[in-house]
Amino acid sequence: MIAPATLEALFREACEIELQAFKPGNVSVYADGHDMTVADFRLSAEVSAGPLCNPAYSLGEKIYYAVKATREAVGCNTNLGILLLCAPLVQAAAQSKGEPLRQALGCVLSSTTIDDADWVFKAITLAAPGGLGNASEQDVHQKASANLLEAMHLAASRDRIAFQYSSNYQDIFDFSTRLYYNVISGRIGRNWAALLVYAGLLSRFPDSHIERKYGDQYTGMVKARMAELGDALLKAESPEQMLPLLYQIDQEFKSKGINPGTTADLTVATLFTVLLEDSLNA
């Protein structure tokens, strides 16, 4: 069990590490993009941490009030995906009584309610993510008639965040946290390890945010470039040697409007999971 104040601090820390990682196509301390700045993301993390970790809120309320605080602070959607992914992890860490985090998370996901789904539908509508569109079942513009896990199952084939709910965070526990633990024990620090997580995820899974906007037009190119980047980073004598390539790929992606936003969200959730596990195991 982790106290709310500690959960808030760990959430903000995960968000900051992700911003320190030079993620091509996305916002970082190295480059703004897509009409958003590092300051927007830092403020979003700061104002959303309180409602996200409020023990008086249900899972759905955590997400809605964190999105509402973000919207009021920065006026755009900087962190909907982050909040959707991190809220169940917060709930699991707060409720854990010694069992592994993933086991506690499974209990949280399996006990979601229709009320949770309603709050999340309102949060998504408020955040107004790009390329949302309409769905034939459990459309977020309508009142929910299924619990949150059931609604996420319906969207899992087209959205990587929904897939995490439906698979008990398979990408994170079976791939990205393992990748992080493997590389962090070596010579690179956690900011560069976060970049390897981002590149590893993108080289393995299509990004939902990109595909909502462009279909699979850029999927192969992004996958290849990120596989190239990951291999080069692992072989480099010093991570800083990668900066010219990173600036090149960042400009290449942003000139085409490519923003791997879902993968950035998954990177934050990976970092948050690592921090939570370390805290629970301390």
C-alpha cells in the first residue's frame, strides 16, 4: 500500500523522466511540438496528480477530475492517455496488501463499474482527443451501458490504451518494464532507458494516435526508424552521440505531423509502474 502523497510524487516523477527523454515526434525538453510545450506537460502533471491520487474518488472519478484539472490549466489535451493508464495503477498501488502490482491491478480492472465508464466517457469527451470519431457500441458521447473494462474490450482492437485494460497491461508488464529493467542496469541512465522503452514499443506496436490520424500510412516507416534508433543507442559508446540522429528523426516525424502520442503515454505508464514496484518492494 502506498500513501496518496507518495503516489502523487511518483506520478510527477514518471512524467518528468518521460519529458527528459528525447522522444522523436513527441514533446521533450529537447523539442516542443504539435502546438504543445514542455511547460504544458509539467503543469498538467502538477495539477492532475492530486485528483488522480485522491483516495476519496472512484477510478472513473480520478480520471475525470484529473482531466478536468488539466483542461482548466492548459486548455488542451496533454495527458488523457497518461491518466487513463495511470489511474488503475494508482488504485492498485493504494489497495495492495503485499501482492504483486500486476495482481492488484487485475483486481482493480475486473471490478470496474458502469459508473466508472460514465465518468471516463465524460473525461474523454472533455479532453476531445484528435481523431476520436464515433463508435457503434459504447460511444463516449452516449451514456455507458457496460462497465469500464467491458467498454475497453470493445475498443481494444483499435486503441493500444484500451488493449492494456483488456490484457491486464500486457505490453507494460511483459515487454516495456522488462526492457527498462534490462537496460537500466547498464551504463545508461533512466532518461535514456525511457527513450529505449519508447523506441522499443514503437518498433513493436503501431501507435494508435498516428493510425487514428493517418491509417497505416506511416506505420512501417516509424517502426523501421525506431528499430534503427534502438539498435544504434544500444551500440553507442555514449548516449549523447545519438543526439544528431534524434534531431533528424524528430524533424522528419514532425514535418509530416507524426506524433506517437499513445506510445509516449505508454512510456509514462511504464516508468510509473517501475517506480511503484520499487516503492512496494522497498
